[in-house]
Amino acid sequence: MTKNLHRSVCPYDCPDTCGLLVEVEAGRAIRVTGDPQHPMTRGLLCPKMLNYERTVHSPRRLTTPLLRTGVKGSGQFEAISWDEAIERICNRWQGLIAEHGAESILPYSYAGTMGLVQRNAGHAFFHKLGASRLERTICSPAKDAGWKALMGETPAIEPAEMGQSDLVILWGINAAATSIHAMVDAQKARRRGARLLVIDTYRTPTADASDEAFLVKPGGDGALALAMMHVMVRDGLADREFIDANVLGFEQFGREILSNCSPEKMADVCGLAVERIEKLAREYAGAQAPFIRLGSGLTRYGNGAMTVRTIACLPAVSGAWRNTGGGILCGTSTGGAYPMPSITREDFMQQPTRLVSMNQLGAALNELSEPPVMSLYVYHSNPAAIAPDQNAVIRGLERENLFTVVHERFLTDTARYADIVLPATSSLEHADLYRCYGGYHTQRCDAVIPAVGDAKSNWEVFSLLARRMGWSEAFFHLKVDELIEILICEENPWRTPDINRRLRQGEPVQMMPPSSPRCDWRTPSGRIEILNVREPEPLPRLLPTHAALDGFPLRLQPATTPQALNSSFYEQDELRQKQACMVLMMNPVDAGNRGLADGQQVRAFNQFGEVLFTVRITERVPAGTVVTEGVWWREFITGERGVNALTSQRLTDGGRGSTLYDVAVEVRAA
Ligand SMILES: Nc1nc2c(c(=O)[nH]1)N[C@H]1C(S)=C(S)[C@@H](COP(=O)(O)OP(=O)(O)OC[C@H]3O[C@@H](n4cnc5c(=O)[nH]c(N)nc54)[C@H](O)[C@@H]3O)O[C@H]1N2
Ligand SMILES: Nc1nc2c(c(=O)[nH]1)N[C@H]1C(S)=C(S)[C@@H](COP(=O)(O)OP(=O)(O)OC[C@H]3O[C@@H](n4cnc5c(=O)[nH]c(N)nc54)[C@H](O)[C@@H]3O)O[C@H]1N2
Ligand SMILES: [Mo]
């Protein structure tokens, strides 16, 4: 590294966890590039991070604490000092604790930064305070629940095995937008002769790069997988020898479930013609080592966990697990690589406090009692934009008697409702330690520039709050570097002393997950448990989505865009302008039926709310499905509400996840 070139890590919630090279001049980041020596990044960055310096030095950055002066939501504030801000927060909390108890305080945080210290910086504080706890389940817990029901604790296969597969299926993952390095690997496999299939609800850029795309009805993948297995059994394509040795409950599954799941019966549910289901089943069963990379898109439904569990049966039935390159990958679980309880400090809790689902913030703010939520402390999350049922969330945030503190880099939709706003550092301004969930690398980095304005990191703020509360635990006085060292120094099979040495030097390093040989199933029976009597549903079967029962004719898919990450990156004008405006993609048939013309303003509505979009008429979405990409900030949209005014607080069948993609609407001209 030259004097002005520093290593850092991408802090965002993405399976790639890229290595960055940051060029610094006079205390400012002036250029950000991908680290060519990083095992996943290999010099390639996504369009968002390629201009990360525009986020870090954005004129929109918050630089000082703010006190609300106007009505909630108006965005009117005056600058105050950190001392005053901390004093006001702690005073108010002490009053609330005396009157309502500490559970009247609710922290809300998620994935603004994935750094192990900064992301989890508030846990110890709120545990000691005795606050309500947040159940952090907005992303994809249904995926874990579905996997566990079938595979127990079986670890993930090596992502690089995709390169040895002869048939790669990107299933419910928009890799070209959400995990570009997996996309590079998939294309490499394709160039070496593997077929690349995509299964999605609309024609994404990932689908464009495939040999063949299968567009299903939202939430219809379980039906597709069941029909595929029906064909495999019917046509003698199931691998009986593998099944006999490795699978529990296959005969019963075939008899009780698969026999009723012919392609004819499933075609309508999954939205694919019978011939295409048959062809896909034969191609899958005929491949030597088919590799399914399962995304999170299809898990955010009322049947999400069951969908994952059903799809994960495919390699068991076809025997794909026999061969290197074959199987299914949901993500690498690297959670065991560091001793997180040393940071989150559950032991500071005097007794287990109330758990509040982050997917039901609207209900928590408006309906919870004994005690009601009287204060909300939001850090590295933007619930007014990203949480389901935006109308309920905003109604709650508007409550005059709710004391809201938001620690943020920008004046987000949520920060606009705060009583006190605290300015947060960006990842280039604080140290942290990162681990990847799409591979096995890990990296530690230091701050590479000083804090912008008076911004402080998550840990610094909680340390200040703890001091003002008068707490004596040495833990709250530790420096970020010391916390990182606590995580690194504990002995762990994932990290040899040499890995730790290189980590401390800031190098990106591959960890060594405790390996498991192929076909070593970590379930109570030692087999893949298609029959699992510990589950409420002992066998995988067809479950409906929530939206199928809502009575609105179109399925809405609130998808991701390459130009943003959830509600992050809307501060970059150039990226936002590429998205132009909040668009609703609609098939010509649906547009024709409603007399809509391309470019027209439309309103989409359901029982939860109403949202204005600009309609784009396109064959990229099948009839019956409408798609919008991105989670826009309200200041950049035409109407009053973003897409999450149409989503609901209902939970998934397993894992208590969000059902953000399980949405039905009607659309009319505005
Ligand atoms: N550019 C960009 N990158 C991101 C993000 C982002 O917002 N933008 N978000 C980050 C986060 S937090 C996450 S969790 C990951 C998520 O990354 P992915 O795992 O890729 O998940 P999604 O993009 O939510 O959904 C993937 C695809 O599933 C499709 N899909 C939705 N419902 C269904 C269904 O019922 N069946 C099928 N077959 N497909 C369906 C969607 O259309 C989408 O194209 O990406 C991370 N990376
Ligand atoms: N409609 C719809 N809704 C969705 C999704 C979708 O695809 N469609 N995706 C869902 C998914 S998968 C997820 S994971 C969630 C994500 O939801 P969130 O975790 O809320 O993610 P972001 O919208 O990226 O907001 C993160 C915020 O953290 C701030 N931030 C960044 N770094 C720091 C820091 O170090 N300290 C502090 N204090 N703040 C920081 C950023 O400025 C940003 O405003 O959204 C969910 N909501
Ligand atoms: Mo996520």
C-alpha cells in the first residue's frame, strides 16, 4: 500500500463483503476501487461502491446533533452539542423508566453496517438498560428455518463448487444486482459449458444473462419443485440408491404428497406451462452435478420457509449431492467464526426482556401496552422506508408522546420524525471487523479518514450514553480496537494463528470452516429429513401465500435494483437518476385491461395503503405480476408513500420473517 492508498471493507448488507482500496487526499476519500488481492472482489466493484466517496462526502451528510423544532416529519431542526443531546436522551429515558419501566424503550437497528462491532454496538447497552429487545428478522430467517427443517445443522457447501457444476440454477436470486461476484462465477461456469438457468418472477438482468429463464408466480416455487419431483418419481429419474442410503421419509412423501402434484395440477399455482415444468425436471434430473444457488427473494412470503424446504429436497431426490459441484447453497453460515456474545453481552440483562418483531414496528408503536413503547432509538436502519406497512409505521412515528432518537448518516425518512438526530460516521471513518455470508473471507479495517463533521460511530455513542447513565462496567469504556481484539483473540477452529496475524494487519483472509465431508448430514437421524416429525408440518407440501387470499388481482413484487441497496444510496444523485423515478413495471395485457399507457401516473392500492407510480409497460414482467425496484426516500417521489405502504406486517410460516414480497394490489390510472 502506498501512503495514500488504504484498505477498507464494504460495510453494506451484501453476500460479497468486498475489499476496498481507498485513495485519501487531505483527509478526504477521493477514489474507491476494488481490491485486486481480495479473494471475492478480484478488483471488481458494483456500481454503488465504485463511487462510495460520493456517499461519504455527500453534501447531505449529517454533521452535528439536531433537536426537533417543527412538527414531527417536517424535517425542521436546530443544531445542538453532543453534550446536550446525550443529556436530553438520558434524562428523558430516566423519566420514562421511572414512569413506565425500561421496556417502554425500544431499540431499532438492522443492516446499515455489517461490521461486527458497530452493527452490534447497542446490544450491551440496551441489555443493561433493560429495554425491550428487537427481533431482527426482516431479511430472510425463513430461509434458515426451511433449511433446518430438512437439513438440520448441515453446513453449506463451498460456493466455489459452482465452477464444477454442469447445470447452475440461480433460483430467486438477482445475482447481477445483489451479488455480482456470484454472477461472475456463474458466467464462468457457463463459459466452461455449464447451462445457466434462472428462476425468478420477472426478467431481471440476471435472467438476461442466462440460457433460459423460468418466470414463476410470486410464491409459486414450492409448487414448481413439487411438480419437478413428481416427474422425477413418475419417470424413474429419482436416484433410489442415494435416497435409500441418505433420505428419511421419501416413500411417504411420494405417496402422500408428490402423487397429488402432477405438473397439470401445479401449472396454475407456479405459473409455468406443463411442458416447461416437465423439461426443467428432466434437465435437472439428467445433470451430473446440478448446483442450485438459492436467493432470499422467494423466502419473503407466507409460505417462504416451506418453499425453501421443498426446493432443498430436489438434490436429495435427484442424488445431486453425490458429485462435487452438485447440491444447493443458501449462503455460508459464518456466524460461528467469532465469539459474538462477548460483544452483545446478554449477561448484562437482569432478566429476559420483551421481544418485539422488527416486522411489526407499526403494531408495536400503535398498539403495544404494558408498557407502551414510549421511546424508539433507531441506528443504522431506516424503518420509515424499509419496514412493512409504512402507514402504520408512520402513524406510530407521528405520535407526540413518542420520544424518538435516530443515529444516521443522512436525514432519512425515519430521521425526519426524530426528536433528536445524531450524526453517524461512515465505514471509512471507523474501525471494524467484517465476515462474509456468501463466502468464507474476513477482514479487519481501521478508519481511513477522520470523522466528517461531528459524526460519531455507533460504539462511541453507546459508550457516551453508558457514561452518562453512570454505569461502571469497564466494558462500556473499551475502545473499538479493543472490542475487535476481543473477537479476534479467542481461539476458534475457523481461524489459525496465522489467519489472526494477517487479520490484524488488515489483509483480507479466507477462514477455514470446520469442514464436513459430502453426505455427512447433521440431523438427529443422520439423514436428510424429508419426513421431520418435529415440524408442525411433518412433510413438505403446498402452502398458499398470504396475498393469494387477499382478493386483489395483481401480485406486486417489490424487488431490488443494482442502483441502490434497500434504502441506501439514494443520497447519490447519479445513481438515483439512473433509476429516474418510482416505476411500476406491468405486462401489456394487464395495462390493456386497465386502459393504461406507458409513462402514465398510476396508483396501486390494497387493504394497507395506496402508492403512486409511473407505469412502464413491458414484456419483462408476466401478466398478473407487477414489479417495482428499490426502496425510495419520500423526498424523491411523487406521492406521499413508498412501496412499503402496500406491504404487510404478517409473518412467514417459519422464522417469523417479513413477508415483504407477498403482496396483492389493484392498479388504476391516478
Ligand atoms: N444492488 C442491491 N444489492 C443488494 C440489495 C439491494 O437492495 N440492492 N439488498 C441486499 C440484501 S439486504 C439482501 S437480503 C440481498 C438479497 O439478494 P437476493 O437473494 O438476490 O434477493 P432479492 O433481490 O430480494 O430477490 C431475488 C430475486 O428473487 C425474485 N423473487 C421474488 N419473489 C420470488 C418468488 O416467489 N420466486 C422466485 N423464483 N423469485 C422470486 C426477485 O424478483 C429477485 O429478482 O441482496 C443484498 N444486495
Ligand atoms: N419494499 C422493500 N422493503 C425492503 C426490502 C425490499 O427489497 N423491498 N428489503 C428488506 C431487507 S432484505 C432488508 S435487509 C431491510 C434493510 O433495511 P435497513 O437495515 O434499514 O437498511 P437500509 O435501508 O440500507 O438503511 C440503513 C441505514 O443505515 C445508515 N447507516 C449506515 N452506516 C451506519 C452506521 O455506521 N451507523 C449508523 N447509525 N447508521 C448507519 C444508512 O445511512 C441507512 O440510512 O430492508 C427490507 N425492506
Ligand atoms: Mo436483507
